Amino acid sequence: MSQAKVAQELGISAPSVAQWEIGRSKPSLDRLPVLADLYGVSLEEICGTDLGTPDAVMRVVIDDAERSPRPISSDFSGDGPYSESEVAIIELWRTLSPDMRDRLLSLIEAISRDAA
């Protein structure tokens, strides 16, 4: 199944799916049942059978919720203020560490100054 098809089914951008495939990010927990259904597999096949203690699982759920806010693509129906590219950039931005965000922002500012 193509990245574009998976992204369309999940209501996210194809670059987000690409990030999962190369291991730079992971799908949020709420997407796992949809992915399992999409690929016709069980959650155990996606996650494995040893999920740890209930406390460990709860920590993962909380950490995931804090690190992976709802994608902004779900906020726009396509006729909103952001293009598909802008949405993709914001979703990828959210996968970066604070240090990488600072570095990228500095680069964008430098390019903007050079273009002006």
C-alpha cells in the first residue's frame, strides 16, 4: 500500500507516514487500531504481545499523548488557510527535537533574509 493511500485513510500527510517507515517518528497510539484494520492484522502483530506492566503501558500512553498532538491536517478540510505542503511541514516540525527546531528556524530565517 502506498504512503499516499495510508495517509489518505488516516487523514494525515504522506510525509508523516514516510517518517514512520524510516523510524524518525511513530504513529500515535490512537492510530494503531486503524492501521491494524487497514493492513488486516491484529494489534498484537503491530505492537507485539509483551506490552509490559500496566504502569509502564500508562506511561507510554501519557508520553505519547504529550509528544504527539493531534495532526493539524484533521483541523482542515482542504479549503482551510493552509496548503497541503504547509500542513506537512507543521506535522514534520512536531517530530523534531527542540534543538532541531531551533536550527531549522534559524535556517529558514537566513533563507528568508537572503530572499528579501
